[in-house]
Amino acid sequence: MEILNENKTSMNYWARMIKNKIDANNCYANALLEEEYNKESRLIYLSNTIGLPVYNTFHFILPEEMHKLMSLCNESLNDGWKLSLRLMDSKNEQLLFRNLDVDTKDVLSATERLSSIDVINASIRPYKTPTISGTLLINHSDVLLEIVFGPHNWLTKSPPLGFTIYNCKYCFPHLSVKYSIEDTNLRGTLYRILQDVIMIVFGLSLRQLSEVDNSVYAEFIWLEDLGYKFYECSFSDVWTDVKVNM
């Protein structure tokens, strides 16, 4: 079992599709492909250099390391963790299976269905259900924070009925944070998270951030027992070159 310095993500696969089908010299597709290819090594680097808190993702080559994969699954589930599993064809990096919440039966079932594939790259991430999930976009110090009280895929897709995505914005030349809600407690939560995440990533306060030219795109969660964990933290304009509108 080892933690690799690259992450064969589903976004990596789709970036290759864009590059191959639209234009082999497409600059955006190339940049997106490179950013996704280096995602895990980038997160490990940021963890080592600025202390960015991240979940470890473990990688296995199947069927050779099936026993090691199942051992990690059993150990993690017994310790109260959930498991996110991704299976990709090692030849063409095509996404074969992805599930954000699997148990040992799911893992065995998925791998058995794909037994005709010679070599499979399996990526598994032990995690816990977050209290809050968030996305931070900073474009040249214009700031947008979105949060939801639930798992992060509620932000990237949509929350179930009864749950709301909240946001706040801080953009030049405005001197105060603008909120999507009136509730003072929720505003306080948004502001605390905004300050926390900016401090973790840049080591700056919100006011200090407004005085420099910084950009970042970050995906993160917060748990009562573990604090913050980051799924993504990119300084590339592939993710940050989006106008934050008030």
C-alpha cells in the first residue's frame, strides 16, 4: 500500500477527452489536465509546506493488491470511517466505477463486475461525514465562499430538499462582507469559516488579503472532531479565472 504522487481523477479523464476530441492544442484542456494530474502531489506538498489539512487517498493495483485493499477497507470501516472508492482502467484511465459511500460488499461487487479488465487502478479515501462543506473562490482578492450543512457533493451537484447553500462575498471596492442570508448566527458561521480558510491557505486575515493580489480555488469540509480537511486547493487560473459578481 502506498500513497502515490499523482491522482487519476475522473476530472483528469474528462480533461483528456476534451483535449483529444476538441483540439489537441487546446490550452485550457492541457492546463486542466496538468492541474488534475498533479492534484494529489500538490495537496501533499501544501500539507507539508503550509500545513494544509487533507485526507489521505490510498492507491492499489488490482487484482494484484486486492487483499491489501480489502484489509484497509475492513480496518477503516471498523474504526467508524466511511469510504470513497474510484476504479479506473490502467490502460486508458477511463473511469469505471465511482461511489462516495461503499462497504466491503460494494467493493467486492464492483471489482467482480470488472474482472474482465486486466489491470485496474483503485483509489480509496477514508473519510467522515462532514458537519459543513465549503468552496472558496478568490479571484485577484475578490472572494466568494459557499457552504452547506452536509456532504461536499451537495455543493457540486445540489442539496436535497430542505437544505440550502449559503454564501458570502467580499469584493473591491466594497468595505464589508455581503451575505446571502439575514440570520446573524449563519452570518457568523460564514464569516468564521471565511477567516479560517483564508488564514489556513494564505496565512492572512481577510483585511490583509484585500491588500494583495491573490487567487485560489479550494474545496473543504469541517468536522467537529477533525476540524478542516481540504479536497482541493489550486492556485491555477484554470479554476480561479472566474469573475466574482456582487
